[in-house]
Amino acid sequence: MINDPVAAGFTDQGSLTPDNLLAGDYPRATKMVTITGAALAKGTVLGRITASDKYNKSLSAAGDGSQVPKAILAADTDASGGDVLGPVYFTGEFNEDALVLGTAHSLASIRDGLRQIGIFLKKIVPA
């Protein structure tokens, strides 16, 4: 039994599995946003649909605004059954090899645009 009134309100949220998405110490800004359209993996590069202000996987050929990368998904998120809230990074340093890119995007095609909004891609060299 927990006697600490602060700890008593918390529940088990699962376990942490380290990954290699994060790189460096650049400050990361996160926010919960509406994710739409599919089950997406952590590290997916997201675009914002202009008309709805929802986020989905950024595809180069999209014409709804989401073709422009705006954020990186911070956790696996399943929106295949309908819109859900999901955590995203709006700034930070990320391992470029851990990103999930949409159709026709490449690291070269997204790097400069992401840099302009405070998302930096780095190549992680194993020690």
C-alpha cells in the first residue's frame, strides 16, 4: 500500500524501452496533437494537414499541406481506427537513421526544411 498521497494517484504506465531516435542535447519541445490516417511508428516524420490541423505521415506528393515535414512522432501511435492524440517533437536533435520517411521523401529532401524549424538530423556513429 502506498502512503504517499502524490504517488497514490499514479498508475503503472508500462516500461521504457530505450531506442536510438534521440541524438544530442538540443532542447526538445513536445506536444500532443491529433494524428490521423494510419498506425505510425515512433520516429515517423509528420506533416500538418492545413484544413484540419491534424498530423499524418508526410508524403512528398500530398497536396493538403502534409507534404511539408513539421514534426517527428515521439511514440508508436495507431490512428487506423480514427483520430487519436499522439506525442510529437517540434524541436530537437534526432538520429537520421531512426526516422521513418514517407513516400518520395529522403533525408536530403527534408533536412533543410526541418533545420529551419529547429529539428536537426544527425548521423550517429557507434562508439
